[in-house]
Amino acid sequence: VQLQASGGGLVQAGGSLRLTCEASGYIERINSMNWYRQAPGKERELVAQSTVGGDTISLPSAKDRFAVFRDNAKNTLYLQMNTLRPDDTGVYLCHAFIFTTAREWRNYWGQGTQVTVSS
């Protein structure tokens, strides 16, 4: 199983980006897919979750600016980020909890995509 994250880049404050995380491989079922952010000098933080209970933005500072949604048919998670601010800068990492065709639950991480917001 692999997670491929993309969509990051350099954007001015106030701009928008859409991140994409695609899961591929021997997937039986996906329980959850999530976005985390690793900013320089800070701990990794949960940005958004997509679970069987629904899709939610977990980061308080992003609740009114970001949206998360998943295309189950494509095993793909999206993060739409609007009104970006310089403190949104960081590496955005995709995580998924997957039941593989080997009949086991496992955690997987993507390689991350860099988001840089200039002031």
C-alpha cells in the first residue's frame, strides 16, 4: 500500500491550494484518512479527518478556511485550503488506517507535500 500526496506549493497569503492524497495497492477497506501538518520547530498536528463518522477539520484555526472530503471510489482524500496564512506553512502529511488484502489493519503515511505561504 502506498499513499501519494500532492498539490503543495508556494502561494501568497490569502490564496488557495488543494491537496490530494491517493491510496493505492492491496487495499481491502479504508477506515480513516487524515491530514497532518509538520511546521518548522513545532510538533506534528492533526489538521483534518475523514472517518466512517464523517469528515471534519480538527485544527481550530482552519475550521472556517479548510474543507476535507474523500472520494471513496478513488481511495483519495482532498484538503481544500482557502484564505491561507503564513502560519499554515509546513509539510502536510497524509495518513491512513487501512485493512489490507492480507487481512490486517495497518497505519500508512505518505511522503508529505510542502506548503509555503508568503506574507
